[in-house]
Amino acid sequence: MSTVFFLYLGHFALGLLATLFLVPERAGPRFFKLCSAIAAAMLTASVYVALRRYGLHGGANAPGGPLYPAVLASAGASLLFCVLYNRAAHFAWRALATPLLSASLAAGIAGVLVGTPQDQRVLVAVTDLSSLLLLGAAAAAMILGHFYLVVVDLPIVALRRLTILLIAALGLRTLVVAFALLGPLAAGLEDARRVALGLWSPDGVFVWMRVLFGIVGPASLLWF
């Protein structure tokens, strides 16, 4: 479970940071400070979970396996740049804001890619990136939606960009899940079939939760 929390918190934080490039400055410094503060808090929790469970050198089932130290270092670097970006947004250091945000995102994504297993690197990398974009787009769109209550001249195009990103991320996520289920791996397909037939399968329950709550549910709400 430690690895799951490490990945979830890291993906959420990086996804939130990635969406900031699509939001105009008219949203105000408070929006960027809030999003980067949330991302920094999640990255801090992610690094803490990894250190508490695996220390500095890793162990069995550590994220990235033997490359765990590199994964941890990337997460730490992403956290550092994220905090510096937050300060740049606070003090209006515009010349430094974009480079710091880019550095935080690049370091985090590098850690995600390094941590993928060699035998299924492409599939896992696409899975991680689609997860990252889906979490970030949903969270950023929700936060930005509330800022329309306080920033009266905020253009609607900002929310439309995040909604389009959410649709694209959900589409990519759907393709990844479909390939995992119906492709050569057929991962979880038999378990899902057992549940569909009324038989018990713990893994199959989680497969259906992924399909219904992770894809069908969000897709049905996109028209809002």
C-alpha cells in the first residue's frame, strides 16, 4: 500500500502542476499559489511515505526496484522546485515562475519514467501519464471553477482548456485500460468475467470499480 500511496500522491501533484500552463495569469496569484501549495503538500507526503517504508536505499517492492534511489531523488527535486515556484508566484517573480514550474514537472515525470518496469515500460509509462493527466485536469478544473466566483473577468476559455484536457486524458485512460483488458496481456479480464457471471472474485471487483467509477462515471459527467 505504501507504493500505491506514493504513486497516487505523486501523480496527483504532477498532474495539478501540468495544468497550470493552460491557465492564464488573469486567474490571479492566489490560484497558482493554492495549486502549487497543494502539489507541494502531496509531494511531501509522497516522499515521506517512501522514506518511512523504504528508507533511502529501497527494498522489496520499492517504487522503481533497484532504481528506487533515483525515483526518490526525482521526487525530492520536484518537491524543491515546486516550493520555489510557489514562492515565485507569491513574490511575482515572473521571470522565474515558468522555469521553476517546468523544472518541477520535468523532475517528477523523469522519476515516473525511471520507475517503470523494463519488461512493460511503454504500457506502464502511458498508464502513469494518463493517470497523471486525469487526476490533474479534474482537480484543476474543480479549483478553477470556484475562482470564477471571485475573479469576475476570468475568461471561460481557461475552464474550457482544462475540460478539453480532461476529455483527452479520459480518452487516453480508456484506451490504456481497454488494451490491458483486451490486449495480449488480458490483465484482469478473467476476473472481470467471473464477477459479470455472478461469481466472486476480489480482483474482478476492482476491475469493475476501475471501469465504472474511473471511466464510465467521469465520462457521463463531462457534458456538464
